[in-house]
Amino acid sequence: MSGLVVKPFEQWAQGHQGWIVAGFAVFVVVLVLAETRSGGKPAADLDAVATELANVVAEEWRTEAGLRRLDRHQGLLAFTWSPTGRPVTDRRGRSSVADREMAGIPELVDAYLRVPSGRLAIIGTAGTGKTSLALLLTLGLVELRRAGGSGPVPVKLSVANWNPRQQALLTWMRQELSEQFLFLRDSAQYGSNAPGRLLQSGRILPVLDGLDELGRNGAGAAVRREGIRQIRLALETLPGLIVTCRADQFEEAVGDGGPLPATAVVELRGLAATAVIDYLSDVNGEQDLARWEPVFRSLREDPAGPVARALSTPLMVGLARDVYERRSTDPAELLDTARFPDADRVQRHLLRGLVPAVFHDLPVQDRQGQWHGADALRWLTFLAAGLTRQDDGNSIHWWALPAMASRSQRTVQALLGGLLVAATAGLGFCGVFWQVLEPGWALLIGGVAALVSGVPMAWRSAGNLPVPSELQFGGGRRWRIMLLGSFLAAFLGSVAGWVLDGPGRGLVVGAICGVPIAVVYGWAQPDATVRAANPRILLRRDRKVAVYFGAAYGLTSGLAAWLLLPPGMAVAFGVCVALCGGLLYGLPWIFALDSGMTGVVASVRLFVYGLLLAPQGKAPWPWRLLPFLEEAHRRDILRQVGPAYQFRHAYLQDALAESAS
């Protein structure tokens, strides 16, 4: 039947081969010229791009501030900073700051604007609120920028993801901007390298949070010194700079090269007992104050006691608020000196009590579809321990979670990638040569093809962790990618058809393979939606790309194989190609999308990760894994930084990891 359908097309193609080749050449020339003309489209005005970025930054951090309970309307915990007495600043930096007590964003913004150079380092001991201040300062400055319509856009970046030994600061910031704000990758709308041009033109004010977290699992001191050196080199390009760091680590890092030029350095002080009492009184209702009164009395009467020293930082005050939020709890237990003889014991108790306080244990009959406290604690503990073992920062990228799994994860990835590619190559070559050679030779050629293609893919799939696809599907047209993708598919199909049944069949098969692939590649484009990246967007987009490309490859390859191979073999080949196109980054992606990443698609790896670890109680089932991370973020166990999550504080991660061991 298939032969009757395509026979007229074959006869026509065989009689007009010259015209077909000439027409194809003209088509290629037209598309190349169109690509060249579109590449010359003027980029959007950088001020307009910065305005769009400011709107996205404001929305992102306004939402995050609410989730972190940094409520601007209810009132913030009052804090004090002072010019540091450490030898970490020069004369110009020292003269631009003074002692300030602040309890809101306006005072914070005003204090920053009084620094003539726009360069500010906020240092202090762990838990003193450096990250919260960086968030609030980012939010205040971006709202000021939106109101005025001009000036640099403050962008908060987590320095824990930066390796100064491998990347210059500006290079890393450009990469972070393109990952957190995917719309800046749209070269058709914003021109090439929009993040780099925003940085070079002074339209980005970087807020670098957590310099002390550089190399926290390894050679931290040397990495931080290199980080300071990179910052010093970039200062002349930047309109200003805000950086946070623990005080001792900052002093150590600037020791060799000297202070950052004209940079004001302020040190956060411990909270006064009155500030702690006022804050906890404000966030608790009248009915709850009686539970807290013994603690308040201890803070007033024993300012050097274990509880007062433990509750001297915003981190611990926030933990106490959350741990004792339920009325069935009694914060007065902190005064039991037998259980809590010193401040360290109080702090450990609060850190370890946070997860059970926000994820409650549920009766068996209520656990279906809910988050049981013991499960949540076990999953978060495994996650914290895995992050601590790694030496690449403290960010939780869902596509990198499989790196925490055991050897079984890598084995499954290798088998999945290797077997799919081997089956596809083996069926394809065996089927083609089955028609022209003896069966034994066809089987041998198919076996060699399977081995040659399957083993390298298995090797790469075991170790590679490709990031999620950056594509979405819309009305855009990308001619170069369309040409490359369709040419590869059409070439392979034409060769197979030509070998088996002459040039007429070759041209028909090539058209069947090439045209649909061209449409899919041309329809796919970088995500240009003006929004900040988040984990769910990346996962949903990665799954969609897998389905669309799997269908495109499978249907075209299956139809072409139906014209060339026995029906059973054609169906099997189409299914294998569909699975390869949807579940793997392989040769089509390397040649057509200019991507050197080869391996199992990110969302598929995450599914395998959940399937392997859920029966062991170390992770939720794969369909609940990302919803759990989102819920932990909503309950303020995790914080979101662009497309990644992090634990609320490094102390919390360390406490959970320690409990795992």
C-alpha cells in the first residue's frame, strides 16, 4: 500500500532530479540571506531592557521577602551597624558611613545612598542577617529605580555558585544573569550578549551575597582571596557594589591585597534584648505573650545568659519564632539550664527543631497526599548531607540532584542511554543492509553500529548532567538551526532511500525526514518570556521539549522506515528513534543545536533519581519531588535563588547534615 501511495512521487522526483537539486540550492540561499538580515536587526535600547529587568527583579524579591516573612508592613527586626574597626577599609571608605539603627527599607536605602562610591560591604558574624539585609536593600533600591526610571538595576546574586579560580567576576555575573533571567538570551529582541552589555554599560548594580561561602567545603581561604582580587579588578566597570560576608573571613580575604578601594565596610552588631522582645511581641498575638514572658524576663535580667546570647542574631530569633509558633509549645523550656547549659546548645536545639515545627507528624489516615513530618525531615536530611559532601556550592539545582545518588543512578543512566542508541543504530543499519546483503552480513553491520554508537553514549550518559533545555515552542523562526536540523535528517533519510530503491525513493524519504524536523527546529526558540527563572518553569519546559522532539523524530523516522523496511522493523525503529529524540541528548542535538552535551535529558534523570531513592525513604516519588521542594520553600526551610533552592541558612544545612552522620 505504501508503495502505491508514494510511487507517483518517486517517478516524478526521478524525472526532475536536476530541478529538485537546483530548487533546494535556491531555498538554502534564500534562508541564509534571511538569517543574515535577521541577524542584523538592531538590539533593543539598553535602557528599555534595564527597565524590564528592574520590573522582574522587583516582583521576584517582593515575593521572596514575603515567603521569608520579611514583612515590610508588619515591621522588621531592628538592627544596628557601625563602621568596622577591622583593618579592611581605606580612608575614603571609612569616612562615608556612621553608626545607624534601622528597622525598615527606607532607612537602609538612605544609608546606602550616603556612600559616595556606591561600594558597600556588610560583614558580621553568622546569622546576623546579612542575607536578609541584602534582599531588602535590593528590593528598596529596585523600587527606587522603578520610581525614577533610570539608574543601575540592583541584582542579588548568590556567590556560593562562583568559582573565582575558573571564572572572572564579570564572566560569572553574565552567566548568572542569563540563567536567572532567561529572556535576556533572546538575541532577536535584545541583541547578542544582552547580559554582558548591561554589565559593561554600568546598568547592573551587583549585590553579591555570601562571599564567606566560597569554597566552604574545601580551600575556602584561598578561594575567597581570589574572589576579592576578582572583585577589585571589576570595580572600575561596575557602577557600585554591595557584598556580604562573615567578618573574620572578609578580614582574612582582604589581608593580602589590601582593602577594596573606596568601599565602606559596616559591621552588624548583636541584637539588643529590647529589640528581640519588641519583635517577638509584635509577631505574636496577645494570647501568646504569656508563653513568652519567662523568656522576656530572662532577656531583661540576664543579658549575658545562654538564652540572651543565643537570641542575639536575627537568624536565631526567627528560628525561635517558628519553632514555638504553635500554642502547644513552650518557649520557656529554653531556660532549662540542665538541657541548655550554654548558647550553643540553645542554637542547636532551634536549628534541629525547625523542620519538625513546620512539617508536623500526621496520623496514618491523614498522610495521603500530604507532607508527613518524619518523611520531610528524612528527605531534607539526605539532601543536606549530599550538598555538604559536594564541593560546588550549596545550591539545589533539581537537574543536578542525581549527582547525589549512588552508583545505581549512573548505571541506570548508562543503560538507558546506551541501549536506546544501540537499538536505534542497530535496527537502522541492519534494516537497510538487510535489503541488499545476506542476512548474516546485515546482522553483523547492525551489531557493529550498535556497539560503536551505544558504548560512547552509555559512557557519556553515566557521567554527564546536561542542564534543562533552554527552548520553548512559539512563533519564532530560527533559520540556521532549521537548516542544520532538517539537513541532517534529510541527508540520512535520502542516503538510505537511495541505497535501497534509487534516487526517486531517496528524495521522497529525505523530504519526509527533513521537512517536519525543520518545522520543529524552527518553531523551537530560547525562552523569551519576561520573567525570572524558577525550578518549575525549567522542569515543565524540559518535559515539553522532550515530548515534542520525541514525537517529531519518531513519526518522521517511522514513516520513512515504513517505506524502506519490513513493517515490524519499521515500527520498532520509529519507536526507538522517538525514545532517543525525547529522552536523550545525542547526535541530533550536537549537530543541529550546537550543544556539546550528550546524555540523558534532565527531567528524565530526575525521574530516575526519584524512582531509585523513594523506596529507600531518601526522597519523594519523582512526581512529588519538585512539589516537595516548593513546599519546603513556602514553609521557609528553603530559599529560592533564581532557578535553584538553598537551605535557609548554612547553619541549618550543617545541622541537618550533622544529624545524618
